[in-house]
Amino acid sequence: MFYYHLVSFVSDYRTRHSMCLVLLFLLTSFIMISWKWPVVRFHTHIPKAAPPNNSSRISAIDMGISQEEWDRLQKALDWPSPDHEITQLNLSTSPVHTTFSIVRLNDTYNVGDKICVTITARDHNNNLKTYGGDFFQAKLFNSKLKASVYGEVIDHRNGTYTVDLLLPWEGQAQVSVRLVHSCEVVRILKKYRETSFPRSHYYGYFVGPGPKGTRISEKVECNLKWGSRGSWSKGNCCCEYKDVKTETVWQCDRPKQLSCDHWVHHEAGALESPLNSFEMQLFAR
């Protein structure tokens, strides 16, 4: 008798438990159906068509940024240039004749003191430079401690420069000043930075059906598209392939026989220097 009632109790308990689970499931389903989940929609950004840029100089339109942001970047990259273009190599800044000195040199310094250095630029004829724009690097270092610290070089735009070097360690310290590029070379770098000269060349390969069931392949020149016209391109232009994520446009000359859809792959070609013979000599000085 005890066993029977126990079985009945367990059976009733299981039945009620199962019914509760079913009711709970139906209630949960009803709540999920009734609840309206928020829907987030992502709209694809469609860039506006850029007006044609006939100049070889890169502009805010070419970079896809606002004019305000472009002006801010240009201000950050501002670098003084020579007041005239030199035609003689000896007129460029000389690392041999350029000198520097420590202002008010003391026998000892305390940690945290600043050492002021003055740099005086001279050309290869040992004449003082009258304009700025040279790219100097100045540092304080200790080879034994393997420690060094650089300072900001202030260009006074008259051939002289000053730099404050913070002394952060105990022990000996030496001052090093290096002429990275003369102002004449900086001017050249700036000139080519602001143009879309293709320094790197690439080639695209196209493969497709030819006459009488044959397969033909074509090799054409490719490069990144700079500006609305792509100043590197020539002749029958162009096949364009746009990266969905970066929106960068890859541009290839149109094949003579195949369509743009038959592009297979590309590879890097030769590097081309934009420098003329005089500019190359300036870099070697």
C-alpha cells in the first residue's frame, strides 16, 4: 500500500511537472513573439562623385577628406623652404662645415637640467646659410648606459637652430647633432611628396578565350588611382577595381583584346626614381 501511494505520488508529480514545463515554454514563446526586438539598419555610404582634378598636385578631393582637415594636415607638415632654388652643389648645406656649440657650458649638471645647443649651418664653401629648412637631429646619449634622449630642433629660418636636451640620468653624457637632409634636399622631397608621380610600377595579367578555342593572355601596367583621372595612366584607359573596405581604386590600362573582367592577378614591377641628375647629386652630398 505504501509503495502504491508512493508510485501514484511520483506519477502525479511527474505529470504536474511536465504540464508546468509545457506552460512555461508556451508562456516564454508568447513573450518572445510579442516582444519587438529593435532592428538596426546599416546604410552603405555612397561617396559623392569628385569633380575632375586636372592638376598633378594632390588635393583634399583626391584624399577624400574635408578642406579643413587638409589644411590642418598641411599646417602640421609645414617646413620652411629655401628662398631660392640653387644651381650649384656647393651652395647646399655641408655636414662638414656646419657646427654646433653648447650654450653656457658648465662643468657639472643636475638630473633634470636642460642643455641648450646652438647649430650654425654652413654650405660647402664654408659660408653661413641665410635661410632655414635643414633637417637636423640632436640627441644626448651615454653609450655605456645605452641611454639617449632627443630634443626638438627649433628652426629660426636664418641658418641657425637651437635645441634643448633634457638630462634624465646620472653620469656622463655626450651631445650628437646629425644633418639628416639639407634644406635643398628637403625641398626636393616636398616637391615629389605633393605630386602623384608613380614611384612604384605594377603589372596586371589578364587571361581569357581567344580565337578558335585558344587561350590568350595580356600584361598591362597598373597602379593606384591618384585623383579623378589617375595621372599615371596613358592611352586606352582604364579598368578599375575598387576595394570595398578601403575604397581604394586599383587602375589598369585596358587590355587590347580581353575585357576588364578577365583580370587574374597582378605583380610588382620596377621602382622608378623621379630625381634628375642634379637632384641625385644633392642627395649624395
